[in-house]
Amino acid sequence: MASLMRLFHGTDNAAITRPTVLTLGVFDGLHLGHQRIMQTVVERAKATGASPTVITFEPHPRAVLHPESAPPLLQTFDQKIEALGVLGIEQTIVIHFDQKFAQIRAQDFLRDVVVDRLHAKEVYLGRGFAFGHNREGHIDLLRTVSQHLGFFADEVSEVRLRGCRISSSRIREHLLQGRVNLARRMLGRPYGVEGRVTRGAERGQQLSFPTANLHPQNRVIPLNGVYITATLIDGQWRRSVTNIGTRPTFGDETTTSVESFVLDWSGDLYGDVVRVRFLHRLRAEQKFNSIDELKTQIARDVSRAKVYFNRRGVRSSLVIT
């Protein structure tokens, strides 16, 4: 995992002495566009003997400046930090974003933080990203200032899919429409949520398909429906089927639940924190006329999931037991 340091408001944990190659941004979801930026930073850091570094902000700047339009985030903070480490980032600098920080001029930030504190050799921005007061820290300013402060600056080209720019907002749209396959292609991995397993009504036991009732930490949950999923249990990804919805067959519940039935596995997960990855949407949630009718449909869903997992390449690519 990448080392984690916080700057500003008296929370700086350690002095940074090694030169850095860095990028800065929110990087919600760490999709393929973000991954291209991280790859550039890691490769250039290796070539120059520097430390690959990310500057990110907590909370999301829009949550401070325009809370009414702040997006729900694809990842929790801890999930993002873990993913950055997997991508090869050695240190992540977290800046607490508030109204005071929002007033700092981009040039001052580059001089005082990027150069004086982080000793940057090279700085890379994703296309369209801007920072500093009134978003004045765009790539043109960065290139101009870099000539005076003695570091190299460049912009990393965007990644496109089907002619469209990959973005966190577009991924959110796909997930909220149930298009988990498209979201997966943009993320470079299946979208997943993480949460603690809590006790529900235990109707799965009555249906002969016991489920783990997940209380997700993630704010973005795919559209209600039934999905083929993978569930991480004891370090292994296991085949599963997950229902998202309000269980209309049992009444007029309004609270959305996330319930996973793990194939060919039995055990007690209550209190455990598990991860669920969404691989394919089987169908919309629906109300059945009887419990027996619901049980028959669940059996069909499980059968379709088994066919999916037996497809060539699926098991090996997902490392599922």
C-alpha cells in the first residue's frame, strides 16, 4: 500500500526528502483514464530515480464549494488509497480541502507545496483538470510556471471508449442504469462495493438460498435487479448471485438491500466485511405471485450464473473458486 501523508492544518506526518514525480486530482474510481496517468507517473519516476506520488483531496472539492451538486463517490477513501498502491504509487499526499484552501492561488501552491515540500521533478495532469483559486491551475499555467520553478510539466492524454471520454460521471450513469458491463470496461475491472454483513429477515434460509445481507460503504449502488457477482471470502473470489432491491414479493419495503447468495459455499459471515463485484446483470427485480414462483426464478438465476462462470476465460480471468 502507498504511504499516506496529510498536509496542512498541522497534520504533516513526515518530511519528504526524496524527489518526486507526481500528479494531482480527485481520481474517483481510478478508471482507465486515471490508470494511464498513474502509469505515466510510475514509469517517469522509475526513469528519474524519483518517488511516484499522488496529491489528492479530501473531501471532494465540489462537496465544499457546491455541495448541492457534489457527486456520490465510486470509492471510499480507503479503497482509493489501497488502489493507488496497487497501481505502483509509493506515497499519497492527502490535502484537507476546505474554503480556506480553495482560496490558495495555483502559483503559490506549485511553489510552496509541489516544489518546496515535495521536490517535484515532473508533474502530470489529466486532461481538463484544474486546481487552485477559481480553477486557474490549468495545464497552460502549469507549463509556464514550471519553466520558472525548475520542473517539467505535461498533460496525459485521455482514454476513450466507443468514441466517448471515460469519466467518473459517465461510469456513475452506467451503474445507475444497471450497465455494469460498460462500467467494467471503463474501470478496467468489475465495479465493486464493500460492506459489513448484517442480519436481515433471513428469508433466504426460507427460500433454500441463504444470502449475506450487505450494508455497503460505497454510495453508488447499481440499479435494482439481479446480478452475477463475485464475492470475496477469506481472500478468495467466489461465484455468487446478488439481488439489489426492496424484495417486493414480501411486501411494501422501501429500504434497498444488497443480498448475495454464494454458490457452493456455506458459512457464517455475520459481522464480516466482504467485497462484491458486479459482473453481469441478469434481470430487473420483480414481484412474484407466490414464494414458490420466486424460488423457481432464483433457481433459474443461479443456473444462468453457473453457465456464465463456465464460459471460457471467465473463471481464470476472475480467479474465482
